[in-house]
Amino acid sequence: MMNLLYGNSDFNDLLQECYLTQSSMLSGIEFLTKANIYDNKDGLFYSAFFNLSIGIERFLKIALVSEYMYTNNFQKPDAKFLEKKGHNLIKLFNSCAEIGSKYDIPIAPLDIEHKAYGLFNFLSSYANKTRYQNLNKLTNKYQEYDNHPIHSWAELSEDYLRVYINSEKIETELLKHYNKYPNATGYTHYLDFSGQPLMLLDLLMYQYIVQRSKPYILNDLIQTLKPIYQILDKISINCNNGSNADLNSLVKLPYYGELFPFFYANLQMFKRTKKWINRY
């Protein structure tokens, strides 16, 4: 039986993290693509938020650890290197942004002015707190609670829609959407976010907002992370095949450019592609 040599144990640990990240990101994208509000598929939202928050966190930590090893003769950082950053996606992203200039890849920090700040703040909050909100409320853990995650997602979706699509077009598309359901009158058996009976027209409006905004949200997510992917691609090629690489030694870092091809996805792909998990 042939023994496959992938590299040293650090290489294998990094490679397995890449597989976890790739699977989490693609699953999150597909679940979010399929999810819709008020159609008894809320579980897809939770799965999407869970997978995307995990995938982003692990991707950013791969970048920080790999860059540390690359610039420190492949010595590993100590446990506090990642522990002090926790699960805060904005802090992790900004730590990665700080190293971009070393590789001639400028990365704008995620601050309140960044167009993707709301998205990353939502996913970071979900990773740290709101993913437990249903259980916390059932056990009276707090006196007050943030908005429900799906409520927050609906608000984020509307924000994106108004940034990328002008108001006149939104109104025109909504009218066309309503016309598909000529008998859509009265109330549904759902409650709105304030606990009042939800009108059928409002349900259709929420579904339009959430569905229409998804490609823009996903594209923003990928384009925001793409420069960090480019850093990983550059350092893995340099250390394995660069002018100072020892071509007779074990491979030091996985070829990140080949492991995360979804960073080449664009807005048009997010508009038309429904299946992502087995795409790459």
C-alpha cells in the first residue's frame, strides 16, 4: 500500500483546518441561499449563521497562524496568540488587515464606516452571544435581550437592499411580486417582530427583501475576505516555491489558493448558483 506524504504534522493540522473552513463556508452559503423568512425553514438561517461564523473565524485564524509561522522560521505561536482574540470576527479581521501592507495587499479595517461592518458585526454577535438566545430566554438568563437573530437579519437585508438597489426599482419589483398573489389579503398565522399578527402583504414584503438582498450580502462577504485569501496564496507559494524555498524539504504550508476557490465567486454567481456544498 502506498504511503501518502502530505508534509509534517503542522502541515496536516493546517490542511484539516482548511477542509473545515471550506466545508463550513460552502455549507453556510448554500443554507443561506435556500433559507427564507416565514416559510417554516428558519433552521436553514441558523445553520447558515452558524457555519458562516465558524468558517470565517477559522479562515482568519488560519491566516494569522500561517503568517506568523511564515515570518518566524516556521515556529508556532503560543496558545495566547489566538486565545486573546477570542471569537470576535471584527478583531480577527482587523488583525489580518494589519499585515496586508507587508505583502502589498492593502486591506481596509472593519470599522463602522466599512460597508461590510454590519454583516460581520451580526455574524460576530451570533458567534459570541445570539446563537444561544432562544435557550437563554427559555431559562431567563438575562433581563433584556438583543433583537432575535432573524429579526436582525431582516433589518440587515433591508439595509443592503437600499444600498445596492434604488428605491424606485424596489417599489416596482415589490408591486410585481404582490401581483403574483392577487388573493393575498388579510392576516397570516404568523406574528411580526413586535408580536402582532402579520399581514400577508407584509409577509411577501419580508420574503422579497430577504431573497433579493442575499446575492449582495454574500458577494460583500467574499469580496471583503478575498484580500486575506490573496495573502495566504502569496505566502504559501513563496514558502513552497519561492527563490528561498528548499524544494527538497517537506511542504511547509498548504497551497491555499487551491483550497479556497470560492473566493473567485462574484455577484452574478451568487445570483444564479443555488448549490455550493459540492461545487468545488
